[in-house]
Amino acid sequence: MATHVKLKTAMIMNNNTPINYIEFKSTDLETTKAFYSGVFGWTFTDYGDGYIAFTESGIEGGFELTQEPIVNGALVVLHHNDLKAIKEKIIAAGAKINIDIFSFPGGSRFHFIDPSGNELAVWCEE
């Protein structure tokens, strides 16, 4: 366990971009909370009517309320200390920015589509 903590700390200090958070879509947040807390013991925090965050799952994440059909339900969120620098690097490597940098409680992030068509996000603390 101590090795894992040292590795994680070293990754963040070296400004790597580890997977830090996973987001899913949900058409019913109350049903989602009941399912994941009942089956897996996850703990939830509500952020308004449209978002819930979870812990106690091995990695933190959240569910965003949607009325749209869920096609690709998971969003992998990477962490980086410098959003502008990593955004430029992502664009230079051939990805497309599909949601530009925006703020949310606790930080800022943007979304991109990789060359294969996968959507990911990158965030940093404010």
C-alpha cells in the first residue's frame, strides 16, 4: 500500500496525467444511488438536482443526470496541473477539443476527442 501511495504522489509531482475520476450518465439519480450504495456500498454526495458524486469505490466519480439515451456512459477524467499546457499538447497530437475549459465547484476542466473517437476530460484544481 505504501508503494502505491508513493507512486501516486510521484506521478502527481512529475505532472503526469493519471486517471483521477470517472463520470457516468444516469436517467434517474435516486435509483442510481440506491443501486450502487445497496449493492457496492458506495457513498454519495448530491450537487444540486443534476449531479451526484461517489466515493468508497476504489476511484472517485460521479453521475450526471441526462434525458438523452446513454450511448457511451463513462467519462474518464484525467488530472493535470496546467490545463492550458496539456490542452495545447493534446491538440498538437491530433485530438479535438469538444468542450473548452470551464469552471465547476472545485476546479476547471475541458473535454477532448482522441484520434480514435474516445471522449476524455482533463481537470485541475482552481
